Amino acid sequence: MSELAGPPVPGLAKLWTHDPVTAGPYRLVGRLGAGGQGVVYLGEDDAASASGTMSAAPRRSCSPASAPSPPAG
């Protein structure tokens, strides 16, 4: 995990092996949390003066048996 330019962030955990390392213009530096709607990452821009968070929705597989039926018509 890379270090942030500013003060430490409570609850910041290391990125997992399969996590992305960038999101748009941000370099992801750690995980802030995860839940049913995805993972929240802490990112830092190239100037290291601004940080932002990104949430990535979990990937969901859809098998033919669980796919919704097409509308009747």
C-alpha cells in the first residue's frame, strides 16, 4: 500500500490482490470498507493534494436459470 500525503485515515486497509490500482485519475491507496453494494476505496490524484472515494459494485454472474424471463408479447 502506498502512503498518503496527508494525515493517516482511520480504518484504511491494504488493497487486496484482486483490487484495481487505479480508478479514473485516482491511484487507489486502500480500502475504506465493503458491503452488499461494493467496495469503497480511497484514491489520491497525481498532485497528492486531493483524495476521493470510489465504490465499485460487486460483479454478479447471471446464469440462464436465474435470468429474468423476457416479457410476454
